[in-house]
Amino acid sequence: MNALAGNAAASSDSEGEAPASLLQASPGFEAEEGGGCPIREVLDRVGDTWSLLVIINLQPRPMRFNALRRSIEGISQRMLTVTLRSLERDGLVSRTVRPTTPPEVEYALTALGRSIAVPIGALGDWAAENRAALRAARAAFDGVQPAAGK
């Protein structure tokens, strides 16, 4: 148990306080000897826009490079190459080269890559349910903040 969750659980046992939050109690937030935690490592990989969009677009089926690039608006050839290499390095995407002329390269999610679809889907569901509330909060915040430099 992480230190934060352990302290919260210990203080809530007899004092009637709320138990540790779901996030604090998750093993994904436990610090390791090097100071990192699993969630940080995963967010470093899939927390960027391009990685997430590549995973989403590969989820239904494997795709060739140019088809994948056309399906992700705004991504450059270089950024897609860098993103695919990082996802392949982390075991989330596989790269298959077929010996044709020119070589045919196809990218697909691995079993590990497919397993992340459930949490990404849950995040997508949360985003869809709360999009209007987020926009309203932003508008309210922006409406009451003084202009920069004044």
C-alpha cells in the first residue's frame, strides 16, 4: 500500500473519517525504490495526444503507415514515425514488414496494446459525459479572471 493510502486508511479506521480514495489506494500510485510509480510510466507513454490517437485508430484493425497517417488529422510523418517507434518499444504496437516491392509495413496493437482499450474507453466515456461541465467551468473561470498584465 502506498504511504499516502496507508496513512489515510490508518486514520480512518476508528475516527469515522472517509477511507482512502480509490486513486490513493491503487497499486498504480505506489512509489517504487527509484521514486517513480507505475501510473507515471504509463502516462509518459499514452498521455500524449499522438500515442492515444494511434492506439484508438489501431484498435479496430491493423493499418499501414499512410492509412494510419490519413486517419489522424494533423500528425506529421515524422511524429507518426516517432510515436509508432515508442509504442513498439513499449510493447503496445507490433510492426510487420511484408517482403513485397515496395515493402508493405503494417502496424497493429499487441495484446498489451489491446488491453489498454478498456481504461482509454472509460476515460472517453467520462469525457463525453462531462464535456459540457468542463466547458462551462472554463467559461466561468475565464469570465472572472482579470486580463493578463492588469
